[in-house]
Amino acid sequence: MKLFTKYNRINLLATIVIFLLASVTFYIAIRYILIDQVDQDLSIEQHEIETYVKEHNVLPEPIPVKDQKIAYATATQVLTKRKFKTIDIVDRDDEKNPYRTLQFGIVASGKIYTVSVSKSLAGTDDLITSILLISSITILAMLIASVVINRLLLKRLWKPFYESLNTMKKFKLDKRQALDFTSNGVEEFTVMNETLRHATEQAQRDYLLLKEFTENASHEMQTPLAIIRSKLDLLIQENLSEIQSKNVQPVYEAIEKLSRLTQSLLFLAKIENNQFSQTSSIDLKEKIEQKILAFNELWQNQNISVSTSLHPAHVNMNNELADTLLNNLFSNATRHNFPNGFIRVKLNGKQLTIVNSSMQKKLSDQRIFSRFYKQAEGSANNGLGLSIVKHICDVSGFAIHYAFNEQQHSFTVDWP
């Protein structure tokens, strides 16, 4: 969920809760004020009745007044404390309506009476409803205006952030490019942009130094490794004893492994330095058929069956990178296979899929294309083959996907 959306939801929820609480409080306050006003009117009526009784010693005749009723009832004792209450009274139209009633005791002509003065609350309720309706519409309009203004205002305020985010998405560590952030007047975003600029510049410097070290180290090691390999070849040709041959063999294998490692690292450095920028239209079907012929003897030795479904396909990429891509994919399918296993190759106009049988478990989806990733420790390979495949796909504008199902490893390369 976006921060902007999350803020809007929280803000809207808080506003609605405040609106509901305010509405309830406002209703209670308005009702209390209006009921109190009715109670004061009833108290005035009580005062008038008591004044009339003092002057004439008789109860005044009830005068029919709209929304007001006066009733007298004889009592055995004087009601010393007056009582206010809200009751429903049936009107002339046989409809129940709420009335506010005041009861008090009085003595007239030597008799004790309980006087009930009632005033209709229908008008009061209508007034409360009207006030609440107007207030609710006003608050709702303010709520809608607040949401709209906040949405437009926040979208405008956060615009520099999303521009900086888009700039960071386009940033490539291996490209020598400077971040170009849009200037804005918000101090927080300016500080963020400066921090990002310094961090990316430092990361670029560290990356270039590491890449230069890797390239130089790989290049410089080639000469001494070639000399060591040459001397070992001469030594092996000598009449060595069985023990001497066993001692020399691991050294020769280690030199070969180190040589392959330096060659792979040097090849990766060349890819990252864009030294394979020259591209052409490659007949992928023809090139795959050539690779199958090259690997065929190796597959026959291991009794690995190969099935193909090849359709014409042309891709625009560097020829050397195309060779390396196919070599690494076929080598990977062969290395992780087993005798009497199988390899399936499928090619169409937009996709190449290579599936191989294997006794090994699924590779890590997160690390499969990382440098030096090996499923098992002590493996003879250097863990750079699939990393090279991923780099080739990236620079060529391809996408590569890995899948595992029923002891079958599958690599799929897609291109536009």
C-alpha cells in the first residue's frame, strides 16, 4: 500500500470518527438546551397558576392552547417536589406525540390537587432534526472538501518524492551516470536528494574500484597461470613415478580451475564494461543445432537422450555473447544431469527453454544467478556460469527464468 493511500485512509477514518462523536455530542447538547427551554416555559405556567390560586383561591380554568395541556387531579397529600418527565400523549388525531410534563402540588378551596402542565415536543424534535440535518450536511461537505483538498495537496506535495523515486529506478550502478534530481523547495526532499546523490556516488566509486581490481587481477593472473600450466605439462611428460603423478595431478587440476575462474571473471568485467556492444541478427536455430552437434559426443558418453523442438528464431545480440550463453546453458544442463538422463530443447520465435533431468534438489530462487553460488560445497564448477548467463541476458535485453518440477530443472530465455 502506498504511503499516500495509507495516510488518506487514516485521515478519512479519523475524520469520520470525529464527525460521529461530534454529531452525538451536538445532538445531546442541542436537545438539552431545548428541553431546558421547555422546562422554563412550564415553570412560567406553574408560576402563573400558583399566582392565580393565591389571588382567587380557585384553580384557573384550563385554556385550550395548541401543543399545551393542563390537567388537575385531586390528591390525598400535597406533592412537595415538582417533577419533570417526558411522556407520550394521544392527541385528538389518535397519534402519540412526545410531551414534556411538569407535575406539582397545590391547595385550592381547601382541596389538594396535583397539577400536570404538558407541552408538546414535536416542534422541538423537528427543530433538533433540522439543526442536525443542516449541521450534518455542513460537516459532510467540509469532510468531502477536506478529503479532496488533502488528496490534491498531498499529491502535489509528494510529487518531488515520486520524481526522485523514478530517478533512482533508472539508476544503474554499472553505468557512469550522475543522478539528476528535480529541484524543489521542500527542505526534507532536498536533504533526501543530496543524501541519495552522495550515497550513489560513493557506491559507484566503490563499484568501479572493485570492478577495476577484478579485471586487473584476472588479467594479470593469466600470464603466471599460463607459465605454471606450461611447466606442469612439461613435468607430466617426464617419466614420473606413480606417487609423483598422483601428487602433480591435483596441482594441475587446481591450476585449471583457477584459470577458468580468472577467465570467467575477466569475461564478466568485459560484459560490464560494454565491450560486446557490436550486435547483429543471429539465427538462433542454426546456432543451437551447431551447439548440439558439439555436445553430442559428451551426451552419448553419458547416455543422455536429447529431444528438440526448434522453430526459426532470430535475435539481435552480440555473436560471442550468443555462443557463451548457449555454451553455459548446455554445460549447466549436462553438468547437473545423470547417466541415462535427458535434455529437452524447445525454441520458438520469442522463447528458448532448456530442461534437464537431475538428482539434485531445487536451486535457490534468490541466489541462483549470484556470483559464486553453488548448490553443494566442494563442487568442481566456480559458480559463475549462471551469473554470466544473467549478465548476457541483461545487456541483450532478454529475461531469464528458472523453474523446478519433478526433478527437472528448466531455464527459459525470453526476448522482445
